[in-house]
Amino acid sequence: MPKLNSDRATHTVSFIPGDTRGTVFLGNPVLDNMMHVIFAMGAEMWTTKRRLKIVESLLAAKRDVTPEAIENYVPTPEEDAAWTAERDSIVKTMYSALTQVANSGATAPPV
Amino acid sequence: MFNRRSFVSVSSFLAGIGLLPASKSAQAKSGKLPVDIAPRGAKGRTERHPTLDLESRQDFMAGVTLFANGELGIASRNRVLDILAAKKLNPQKEMPIDEARALFDGDPVIGMRDRMWHSAHNYEHDILDEYFHANADKYLAELEAADKSGPGTLELNPDMKVPDYTRHEIHQQPGGYVGNPFAGHIYHYATNMFYRGGNDQDQRHISYAAACPTPADGSVKRILDIGTGIGQFAVALKERFPDADVHGIDVGAPMLRYGHMRAIDLDVEVHFAQRLAEETGFPDNHFDMVVSYIMFHEVPAEATRKIYAEANRILRPGGVFYPMDFNHASPRNALRQYGEWKDHRWNNERWRLEYASLDIVEGMRSAGFSVDDQSDKKGTFARVIGTKAA
């Protein structure tokens, strides 16, 4: 649990910690950790790309490009739909390789 | 900054598909909150993430989850079926979990799908947890101010003995529902990602409230939502039954505090209380309807029996008990059983298997209800309706 930056009442009670954080799904904890890093890096890339899209939208509309304008920008429904489609396309492009063992069967372990 | 266009489009959408009458489409930012920390405004019924980067990171993980449940999920399911076919096993048959694990654990595609889903889930919990803890003082001040405000009320019971079974980190949520001061905040944003945009306007809760069975005599004056969490179902029920007193109870004070604050923001009057579903403290024959949404798979069998009995006690004769949860009527097979086991073990759904093993209909009958099981084998959720004898 991160440090609580307050002295106010929390209305919490003690909890029973789960034991799922170190779960190894890929046979080697290093592989699992590496995949987690790869997904997190994807999120950072998309975060930067989304900021860039907002800057472009502000510039195209000849609006002031300030940190506040970027932070509070509300995409139009059209932008929202287009950005979601692009996100899904990027995810697919980046991660489709992860399905390929099943598709080819070539390197899957014998069943 | 609040955007009028998205505000209108969301409420129009909900009204257009019949989930809400146009005049009843509650929106966040009613102006009723005494302290309102919403630096980026709201989109309809949901406050936007407090920072653009949080929103973008979570948006990406929504895409990752979509892929894990979509393309990679299909590949993973196909892998299960391929393995069963190679062993000449009938995919429609039940299978002991040890046998299923021996077959499927360690497969690279199944493992990769689970890793992707798991990582997305943990990542989005962690970034929310870190943000709200780092900015704790202003968000706790917002909750404190809302605790004492209305519409609606909030009753907290600091001396309540919280049962151990509720103190787990359900769904791997950091601190669970009782141990993290921002459990409600994290739950709301995280489940919005889980539903991948399909519930950020409470669409699911509104549609479930619309489909909620009512007493045969049509009289609905008091409704109780047990295990209300952040109150989305209770709010939707109040919107469907504006003349009824709607109550929501839960053991998790942080969840209730967020739910109460959100109900104020939506300007919907719901009465929240930190109480046990097994021992609600309400009088006999008090409610016309007692309902719950996906609570019972988080509850052990012994507590379930007690809650059924308590629901029967507090319902008036002819009152309706509607415990909405995963479908017991769906066919059981190796794929489903393996999925339930993974949800139980790796998503920390502690009581998921106990729930799956229960005879819900018989349990409700034993508690005194006449039971109408309308469950559709293809549905995600069971539809089992209990009526207290008149």
C-alpha cells in the first residue's frame, strides 16, 4: 500500500493480503515480469501519443496550446471513436504475435 | 473542463435505448457536493480521471484487456479445445480441476492470455492506488464533507466487527473493499475499464434495475440493495422507483463513502449504511424488495444461508428477493471449470468455487421463499426470484 499523504480518518480495517502478485503464468518469473514491462511500455507510448493528438487538435482549431488546455481537453465524439479505433489497432499490431503459437501449432508443446 | 456535447450525447443515448426516461438521466456535477474535487470535469455520470496521463494509461489497458478477452482469448480457448481433442476428451464434459490444470497449466498461449489480463488488471489498480494515496488529503476531505451531506444519508459503524471473509483483496484490488481508503475510487475506475466502456454511464446497472422483478401487488415503497458497494445498483433502482425509499448496505466503509458521495453528485437520494447482510438490523417485514448484484459469489456458503434467512425476515409478505449473480444453469464443462478456478485462484475470488457448488434454488426454498427460476442457460447471470409467502 502506498504511503498515505494525509492524517484524516480513513474508515478502513485491516485486510488479508492476496498472494497473486507474483503469479508465474509463463514458466519463468523473468518472462512474466518482462511481459508486464512490455504492456506497461505500451501504455506509456499511448499516453504520449494521446497528448500529441490533443496538441494537434488544439493547433488545428487555432486554440492556445497550454498545459491546462492539453490536460482538460475533451475529445469530440468523432475523435473519441477514431482514437479508440487507433488504440485497438496499435494493440493488435503490437501483440498479435502472442497468439501465433496457437495459430501455427508449430512450436506449441506436444499435447 | 465539462463538455456539454458529451453530456447531452450520453444521456440521450441512455434515454434513446430506453434505459432511462429523458427527464431522469442523472449526471455528475449536480452542484450538491459541498467539496467537489473533479479537476477534469465529468462525462455524463462519471467523473473523468483526475489527470490526462491516468486516463490515457487506463485507456491503453482497456485496449489490452479487450485484446486479452478477444483475439488472444479466442486463441487461448482454442488451445484448450485442441488439447482436449488431442487427448480424445469430450469438451462438453465436466472435469476435476486437478486434471484440467495438468492439461492446461503451462501452455504458452493460455499462459500468455492470463499474463496479459493479469498485468493489465494489476497495472491499472496500481496507478490509481498510487495517485489517490499521493493526493490523499484533498480526496479524503471531499469524502468527509460528503459524509454529512445529502440528498440521502450515510451511516458508518466504526465498531462493527468486519467478518474475515470480507477482508480479502477481492479481484486483487489493493487493500480489498475494507482496507483501502480509496477502495471506492479504485473500484469505480477499474471496473469501468473491466467493462471496457460498457458501464461508464451505469448502463449495466440501469438495465438490471429496469429488469428487476417486483411484488405481484405492484407496491414498492422500500428497497434494500445488499452488498451495494459503490451504490450503482441502488442509484439505478432509485431512478426506476423515485417514490421508494432505497437503501444500500455493505461492510466496506470506503466503498459506501464513495457511493454516497457519488449519489450526491448525481442528485439521487439513497440511504447507505455500513451493516452486515447477515444481520441487517432492519425490522421484520420491512422491505418490498431485497436485491443484490454480483455479491453472492464473494460470500461463503455458510454466510449465504444466513443472508437468505435474513432477506426472508426483513421482506414483507409478498415481497421479492432477487439475488443477481453468475448463472448456475449454464452447462458445466472443462473450459468453464478451468476459467472459474483461475478466477478463484489468480483473481483472488475467494468464494467463487463455493458459490458455483451451491444449489441456489434449494437454498432459497430452505430459507422460506417460493422460488421461480427463470435462468436462461445462455445468460451470464442467473434469474432466480424468491417471493416471501403472503
